[in-house]
Amino acid sequence: MKVSVIGFGYVGSVAAAGLAEAGHDVIGIDTDREKIEAFRSGIIPIYEPGLSELVLDTLDKGTLRLMHVDEVEEPLGDVIIIATGTPMSESGSADLGQVHAAISWIKKVQPDRGVVVMKSTVPPGTGIRLQENLHRDTGLGYVSNPEFLREGQAVSDWFSPDRIVVGGEDQEAIQTVISLYHNIAAPIMITDMTSAEMIKYASNAFLATKISFINEIAALCDKVGGMVDEVAKGIGLDSRIGSSFLQAGVGYGGSCFPKDVKALDHVALVNGHSFELLRAVTAVNNRQRLIPLNALRDRFGPLAGVKVAVLGLSFKPNTDDVRESPSLEVIKILANENADISVYDPMALEQARKFLPTDITFADDIMRCVGGTQAVVLATEWSQIVDADWAEISRLMAAPRLLFDGRNVLNPQSMVNLGFEYVGVGRNACARQNGTAPEKGLQASVAFKR
């Protein structure tokens, strides 16, 4: 089939290249001319494992073509996928400006035939209104087909999804969308449009809830002397719960969880429902970002002049996306308190520069980043950070060598043996086992000293 994908960002680029790999004739369309030219030139402006190879291969085969919106002079095809952004507005609702702009453009370019497929995350109920608009003015069909791609694993998720959700009323349009995925073996769920939209929001909200729940358990573990790692393992072995998203730390970030949780809460409010659980999830996540700062203040007092290295700027490993990254908020507060800051990330340095103060040190090498620092905050669990030579890092640092492990990925005793004062999240039992007490005033964290 001939397919057009409008919006060539994280979702659109993976969808377009994935469909092109399946043999469809795909046009990737975007309003950002520089982005389109970069992709055409073989410069992939998005870091996503496997994406560069997939895009370049399909461009070389000719199954994928890229165009700026002003260059499109041919029919958009049988399927027109909308993969534009739906950022969070000031009120917390989803900003659908890009979606509406895409719909208006489609109606002007090809109003007579085709199926509009919504991959952008839109609030439940949006599809019904958009379908009414299209049926009133055009011959276009409409289907909701939400994406469930994880940044850092998006390409593998495309070809091996847990499920494919298709929501709509027109059975012919639904079957057209299902045929897009002829090369993918996955359960296909056919439902109504609003339920499909809700599945996307509910999935992200539930996963965010698991993260905030284990962070609350971590805080309680530190109060009563438990070990959150053991608790997470124990409850994760329950098949009703599962082990994923039970890693205590400084909280979630990224382009999806924060905005989708707040957008779902907003949908609830405007429909007369007070979704108290989601507000608690957000409140806990906001608190987690302050834990490394509290640990630093408890150890050093005023942070002015304290040399701190922050390791990891992206919100998770294997992506250069820094949207809603906990580390960026930590860095900004440290800067406001006049700390001497150096930062390192294997892939996200340039993205982070756009949002951080210019008077901090951006290091392209982890050892240069930590040299002479008194404290290190591990904020993102990149393998390049977790597997670094921590003995050398200890040697390069200055006393007291405070190490805040914001992802609980390092072995506390090993770090203590290397000379660090180790601080984790919800690991109070480690301190007791090693005969040391947690520092006074630390909340949801614990300090270890040799």
C-alpha cells in the first residue's frame, strides 16, 4: 500500500521506516525542513538504537521517501498516519494544535479517499470528534491506532509489539489498518476509538503508578529498615504484579509518562471525576527529584562552591531525549545554589545544552567530568556509566567522595570499599548490615561510609 506518515519525530520515523521495511510505499512528511534534509543526507538527528540503519536501508531501497510538506505534489495514498506531537499545555491538557493542523492539511491535499490513522496520543473522545469532522467534509475514514514504542527500544518494539490496538467503526478501514502489519506477529485488539485512546493513556498511567509506588515503598523501607531491592524482587515474583517498572530511583521522565499522566488527570477533571491516584503519582515523582539534593545538603550544608558531577542527562539510557529528565531539574537547582557543576552523558550532551545554564562544564568523557569533584550524582543508568572504572573515579575525586546512586544500580559495599560515601534510594538495610547508621535527615536515601 501507499502510506504517508505526517510527523517525522520519534514515533513517525520508526513507523515510516518500519512500514517501508515491510514493503509499503512510504512517504515521511514533516514541517521541519532542516530535519528532512538531515535524514535525506544520512544524518539521523534522533538517537534510537537501530533507527539509523533502518531509515538509511529503506531510503536506499526506495520504499521510503522524505518530503517537506510544501514538496508534496502527489496523492497521500491509501493510509495517512498522523504522528505529530501532542505536548502538554499550561493547563496540563494535551495540546492538539499539531494534530488539527495535520487534519486541515490532509483535507486540503486529499479529501476524497484514504484512511486517516491516529498514532499521536490524543485524549479519549478526540477520535469521535475528528471522525465527525472528516465525515462531514471529506470521504476520508478514521481509525485510532495508538503506539506503544519505548524510547531506546522503539525499533524492536515496532517489529515485536506486545499488541496492536485498532479502534474504529468502519470495518473496511479497520481491515486496511490491520493489513499494514502483515509482517508482524502480535495479538490484534479491535475496539472502539475511545477505548483505544484510553488504552494508551491507561497503560502509561499504570506504569507511572508502579514507579511511584515502589518509590513510596523505598521511602518506607528507609524508615523501618527494609531493603527496597529485596522488596521489589519479592513482589515482582508475583505473576499478578510482575517485575518491570519496580526500580526505585529519582523518578520517571521523558516525553510520555509526565504529560500523559497529567493529561489523563485533566480529562478526568473536565468530565467530573477527581482522579486522586494520578495526582499522588505525580506528587511522588516530583518529590523523588529532590532526594539527591537533600542528600547533598545533608552532607555539605550550603552547596555554593561544592564540586558536583552529574552522570546522565537523558531521562533513560539508549536515547538522547532529555524531556522531563530528572537530572536536568537537579542541575538547575544546583546551579541556583551556586554549586560548581560538571555533567556527562554518552549521547545527550548537545540536547541538554539547550536547557541548561551555560556556566556548567559539559564533559565528553566521564573521567574528565568527575575529576576533582566532591560528589557524584548518578542520574541515568547508561552502561557506559554503570560499567565505568569506579576505582579510577574514586581516585580522581576529592574528599568526601559522596556518591548518590539515583538508580540503585551500583553495589553499595563495593562502592564503600572503593572509598565512596554511598547514598542509595530505599537501601537502609544495607547500612545496618554493614554496621553504619543512615545520616540524620536523609529521606528515602541512605549514606554509607567506610
